[in-house]
Amino acid sequence: SFLCLFFTIATTTTFSVHVGVPFHSLIGSRKYRALVSVLESGETISGLTTIRLVAILGFYMSSRPFYHNDFSTLLLLSLLISLFHSFFLFPVVLSFLGPRNSTKNQSQSQTQT
């Protein structure tokens, strides 16, 4: 349904931003920045995941059968897909195809002026 699609897109975007911003702001190789960005964003993502899991548990414990069977299962699967994307797929793509060390160039140009 539309709500599950919205939930999946919002969760994936939030998690990806929490991984992507530290990657862009760090100085070092691509692999180093991908590793550190995942480590730095782990606490935030785990907190967001816990909140979403509590909401899914609330839907699962609902008295309506639709929420119990279908909706909570779809939300749980979308959360797991978002976690996989933000912790495994996105950092690997960033480590191979991410931007080069742009922050280092910016800091050098600011110190020269």
C-alpha cells in the first residue's frame, strides 16, 4: 500500500543521509570514510530503528487482523530492507564510487586565502 511505500522511502532516505553526511565531511580515503561514517551513524540509526520497531509492534498487537498480519509484516520487511541498504549496500557503493576527498581541497583553499 501507499503507506508502506512511504515508510520505506522515508526510512531509507533518513538512514542514507545519516551515513552520507559523515562520509562527505570526513577526510581520508573512500574506504576509510565509508567505515567511519557507518560507525558514527550507528547510534542514531539504532535509535530510529528502535522507535520504528515499537510502532511496528504496536500494529502487530492491534486487534484488527489487517494490521496484525499484513501491515506489520510489510513495515518490518521495509525496515529490514532499509537497514540493509544503509549499512551494507550504500557504504560499499560510496567506497567505490563516492566523491573523492573534496573536504580536504576546501580546507586547503580556505587556509590559503
